Amino acid sequence: MFASLRLRLTIAYFVVAGLLLGVVAVVGTVFVLSMYARATQENVNAVIAQAPAIFKLVGAEKKPLLTVAPQIIERLERNSVRITVVDSDDTRIARSTDDNTIKAVPERRPSTFGRRNDFWRGILFGLGGALGMHPASVRVGSGVINAFPDLDRFRALLVSSILTMSAAGLCMALIALLLGRYITNQALKPLVDVTQSLRRFSQGDFTPSPVITSQRNEMGELATAFNAAADQVVAAFDERERNARHMRQFIADAGHELRTPLTVVMGYIDVLRRGAVTDRELAENILGTMGGESRRMRALIDKLILLARLDRDEVQQAIETIDVSAIARQVVDKFGPLAPSGLRFERDGAAWVIGDETELNEAISNIVDNALKYAPNAPIDVRVASENGHVAVAIKDRGPGMTPEEQAHAFDRFYRGERRFDVEGSGLGLAIAKSAIERAHGTLRVASAPGEGTEFTIELPKA
């Protein structure tokens, strides 16, 4: 396809260039010949004007015209002008083209450049006349002096001009062919690069390879549009790969978290089958443990369902204008009895936002619950304030803090830090909180240092 298009464009460039060069060659040749014809005609007119004076100078008035004709011809002829002297008896004296001597030659009419049966001389005669070269004559004594352009010199100039213009045109045509091929290759380069990139895409290679061009035309717009589309495709596939990787990790972590309580339940079932049911105290302990593990699985499954629902953008939210400080107050009242060192609440200004009250309550609750688990004996402060067009909710504890690695993975699903076996939980609370906050077009950040406590900050657009 591109070979054919490249060939057609190259031929088109060559043809256009050839036509232009042809026009320039013709115009140049005509200009040169016109200048020559003009100068020659001026010489013819000047010679005819001098003829009577030369006639008298050589004493032709007292001598036969044929006797002084050679002197007249020698004095009047120039490089581009030929002279003939015709006596009253039609004897013609001229310079012979054979031996360049002046002598009587067969009679020719001065109004012609040569025999009419001479095809090429007829063409030269017509061309010279078209360019403005015409013979001239003057009557002197008993005869006539004729002056006419030198056709041989005119023919030599014409042939030289044609050969020169042809050689120059051939060179220019070759240059036009090479230049046309170069221009075609440059013009089609974005299209070729786009095709190659699409071919790589079709083969599963999504390595970024932008099409670079400086053209500011349709090809440049094509390259720009393709680069934008390619970036979107690469980003989409990268996102898909990240999602697939997260999903694999999520399934592995979820399976691990569910396997532990399920293994406990199945193990106790085997114990009951082997006769432990006869021991009432042992049976009650087993049933209690099984119930606890079942509730743990139920809570984990509920959180997984909630997290999946938050991840789906198409799930409708109960959007309304709500007071975040009222939600934070409810959360503090709910968890207050569970905080041995105190759970304080502080409000500074109006805190109205637009969002889903249930989701925001779940987010703040999960963060407070996380603080109670990882800083059980430390005071916890919840502060709500309105700052610079947004509402900030800060939950700060004075617990052991988090390492930089723990902060980097704090919002990862099922991540529970280095003390995961010391703290009950599923590792989904902060992930749920982050998803809920982002659905409300807000942000959730963490700031912590080992031994200095941890602070989670929620920022939401102010209503």
C-alpha cells in the first residue's frame, strides 16, 4: 500500500516539477532568443541606415555597382547581419557560405532567408519573424542593398540554447525526482510509523513508541492523535495489569484470611465427631470457638462485599449535604466506651460536605477502630475543621507509630503491619476508608513516625 502511494506521490512530484521546469526552459529560451533577435534587428536597421553613406564613400556613384559591391559588403557586414547587393540586371553579389568569398551568387529574393524548399530554413525564417527579425533594404544608384539576419548564427544560437536548457532540465528533473522521493518519504513517515506501531499492537507489543514529527498539517495531527490514543491504550493495559495483579493478590490474601477460621471450624467439627460432645465443658468451649470464628468469617465477608461495592463506580450513592462534624461526633460517642485512655472530639467551624453519610461514617469508624487496635492505651483525638475551601477530619493517636514501610502499605488490602498477629482484624479497614473517601472526591493521608504516634487526615471539598 505505502509502496504504491509513495510511488504515485513521487511520480506526481516529478511530473509537476517537470512541467514547471519545461515552462521555465521554454520561457528562458524564448527570452534569450528575443534578446538576440532584438539586438540583431537593431544591427540590421543600423546597417541599412549606413548603407547610403558607405555607397558614396566607396565612390559607387562614378563606378559600376557590381565593381564596388564587395567593398560595400565588407564595410557593412557584421557578425549577425548579412549583406547582398543586387544590380539593376538582377545580378546578386553576396558572401558565399561555401568558401566565405564575396562573389556573384544565384539570385535570391531578399525577402527570404533561403530557398523556400529548405524546410529547416523555412522554420528558422518563421521563428525569426515571430521574434521580430526582418530583412531591410535600401535603393542606391542602379541597384539595391539588402540587409538580413544571419540565419546560420541564429540556428547555432537556437541549437545551443535548446541543448543547454535540455541538459539543465535533465539535471533538474533528476534533482526533482530525488527531492520528490525525499519529500514523499518525509510526508509519509508519520503514517508509516503509525502503521508499524499498530502492527506491533496487533502482535501484543504495547511498548510505548511515540510517533515523532514536526509537521503541522494533517499528518502531524494524525501523529498527535495516535500518540494520545497510544498513551491511553498503554495506560489502560497497564491499569488492567495492575488490577489483575491486585486481584490475584486480593484473592490470595482473602483465601488466606478465610482459610484460618475455616480450618479451625473444620478441625473442631472433627473433634466433635470423635466424641468430644459427651464432655459438656469441652463441647461448650468448642462451640464458642466455632461461633467466634464463624462471626469473624462473616465480618470479613461483609467487609469484602463492602469493599467490592465501593470499588464499583456505577453503584449509586445517597448524595446529600451532610455535617461531617455530626458524623465524627457519632463515631466518637460509639467508640468512646472502648477507649480506656480517652477519645476526645474537637470541632472548629462549619463542616458541611456533599457525599454519602453511610460511607463517610464507615470511613471515620474504620480509622478510629484502627487507632483503638494499634494504640489501645493511648489517648485519641478527633478534630474537625474547615480550612481553605475544604473540610479536614484529623484522627490522631499517641501510640507506637508506623515505620515508613508500614505507611507505604497502610491502605493496601489485608496489610496489617509487623504486629499483625498481636492485633485482631482483617486488614481491610483502611482500604475501605480510602475507597469511601475517594468516592466523595476527597483524599486520605497518613503521617507517622515510630514512637511518635499516627495521624490520619481526611480532606473533603466543602459544600
